[in-house]
Amino acid sequence: MMSIFIRVKLVRIGHPARLLPQVLDSALDAQVLRGDNSGLANDIRKEMKVLNGKLLKTKEKNTRREIQKELRTLSREERKRQQLAVTDVIKTADVILTTLIGAFTKKLDRTSFDLVIIDEAAQALEIACWIPLLK
């Protein structure tokens, strides 16, 4: 008999400290760290660190103002890259796992689902079930 394995891309949204070690690879944070946009965000953070060092050493007002302006621009770009990294992981996932309340995260704001499965629904509060169901 031939076995067929289908790879399903899982993403677990939640705090990594509360996850079992066996499922840490499927955590959103772990998958984001492996993404291209996350690497770009890290490069931007390194550049910001260098500029912050220059800012501390500089006394000249115009130079300080220029460095601060560049830091604000880099900060916006870093946030954008980090958000893109999260969006990339979520968009490519086949299955997203979260708690009922966790489904309310901003990370899922622009995401809708065809199917929602609520584990142990008989024990859940009805109002909490509406959070994922409305997505």
C-alpha cells in the first residue's frame, strides 16, 4: 500500500513562550524570522544602531537634525518590512491556529477564512466563539 503525505503549512499565532517546544517551528514569530522581509528589517535595525551611535557623538545641530530625520525614515521602513514579513507568512499558510481571543489580533485584520474549527466548542463561551466566526 502506498502512503501519501500532504504537507500542510501551519502557522500558530500566539506567544512563543506558551507553546510546546515541538511546535515552535510553526509559530508565527519563528516563521517571520526566516522570511526575506524580516532579514531586511534586521539590516535596517543595524543601520539605525549605527546612526544612533553617530547621533550621540554629534554636537552640531544641523547634523543631528539630519540624522534624526534619517532615523525616522528608517524606523518607518523597518516597521513596514516587519509587517510585510508577518503578512507573507499568514498569506501563504494553509491553516492558521490560534485561540478564540487570539483571532482578534491585528495580524489577522485583512484575513478572512473559508472554514473555522473551534476545538472544544461546547466548553467555550459563545461570545468568544464569535471572534473567529466573524472572520
